[in-house]
Amino acid sequence: MTNSHFDELAKLIDEAMDRLLPAPEVQPALLHQAMRYTSLAGGKRLRGILTLAAGRAVGGEITPLLPAAVALELVHAYSLIHDDLPCMDNADLRRGMPANHLVYGEAMALLAGDALLTEAFRILAGLDAEYFGPARIVAAIGKLALAAGSLGMVGGQVDDLANVGHLDLAELDSINDRKTGALITAALGIGAVLSGATEEQVAALERYGAKIGRAFQITDDILDEIGDSGLTGKPNGSDKSAGKRTYPAIIGIEQAQAIASDLIQSAQGDLVGLPGDTVGLSQIAEYILKRNR
């Protein structure tokens, strides 16, 4: 897979998302506009692309998986809207645009996030049961619920809010593995399960997901320190300004980069022996290490 192919996949996900989300004029129109504002505002579409690439890695097809890829991206969008709220991270900028609550108000932003999370499950539940089989769909729904709930993203956010400025490395890993890594891991597992992977293949892809998920957060923290805000879409030093403990703050940029590199190398090993096309997943791992946004 080349960068242009990743761009192609992102475009397919965007087009599917536009079709699957309620149109902006459907009532309540303001809610649907707020949902679409953040969801369709661009972004890397990493979680959706990982869903598609995981399917390919076990011999699955991309087109039937597109709704599942959209579902993962909607959960991610919900988390961004809620993270930016004044009661959470109180951020003003997201993907180079004003945060959702600055455009639509705090109450509408909260409700838009709620609706996006719910919409993701509606989309998964509506997958073609004749094509995928009910058992695979139920398994995919379970994986997303686990990743999004109190043992995953929400629990990670709770501990993040409770421990501002008071974290050691192990605690930071635990928070980020849930807050960031859980949804990335779920994307791999969902793409694999829906494509008929064996338990061993699903486990290998979820190990890969957990490693690249942690590496992604490490590189995110590094970019917050030294990245180009014009590319990242948020101001440099925003985590430090909020009093957050990050990987560079705890272990320094050089050691953080070394850990990320080791994680990516190990993740590449988890792809060995999978029956399908793993080139895309291998390239995604390398992208995470070298990304600038």
C-alpha cells in the first residue's frame, strides 16, 4: 500500500460516512450538523483504515467492511468532541478548526458526541447478516463496547482527569492503553472477526494493535512538544499547558522515541504468518513512527 492508497481508503471511508450519517437537514437539524461537523472534518482515518487493513490481512474484502470502518471513526469523533469540552481538556482547536462546543455550544456538543457513539452501534448492528453472519456481528459489537466503555476509553479518561501531574510511566501506559489504544486494538479485532479470522489470528492482530496504539500515543506526545502546529491541527505544548504528564515529560523525547521504535518493531513481528495481505498494516506501523501530524 502506498500513501496514495491510504488516501483512497480514507476517501472511501469519508464517502461511506457521509452516506450513513443522517443528512444535515434531517430534524433535529442542528444535532445532525454538529455530528457531521467533527466526523467529516478530515483527519487521518487511522482507525477506519486499520479495520479495513485487518480484514485484508486475513483474506477479507474492503467494501463490505466500510460501514464497520465508519463505526470506528464515529466513536473516535465522539471521543474528540467530549475530550475538548471545558469540563474535560478544555481545548479550542481540533483538526485545525474550532472545537465542536465553540461552534454549537457545550450542550449540543455533548449530545452530538452521545449520538455519534450510539450511531456507531446502530451501524454495526445493521451490517449484512447474510454476508457476515450474526455471530461475527455480535462479536464485533462486543469488541467495540468493551473498547469504548469503563474498561476502555471512558475508564482511561477518568484516570487521566484524576491524575493530572501525578503519573509515573506505568500509570501513563495504563491510561493511554485504554484512552487511545483500546479503540485502535478494537479496530484490528473487528476487522479480523468480521472477515472470518481464527482466534489465533485475531489475537495476533490485537497484539499488533495494542503495540501500535501505545506507540501512536508516544508519538502524539512528542509532536505536542516539537511538531508543526500547522500540520497537527492543535497548538504546541497544549498538554504541558494543561498540566498533563506525557512521555517526553517523564522520560524525555529521546527515550520516548526509542520506546516507540521498539514497539513498532515488535508489532511488525505479530504480522508474520497471517494468511492475507499484511503490507498495509506494516506500512501503517512505520507511518506511526515517522508521522508529522
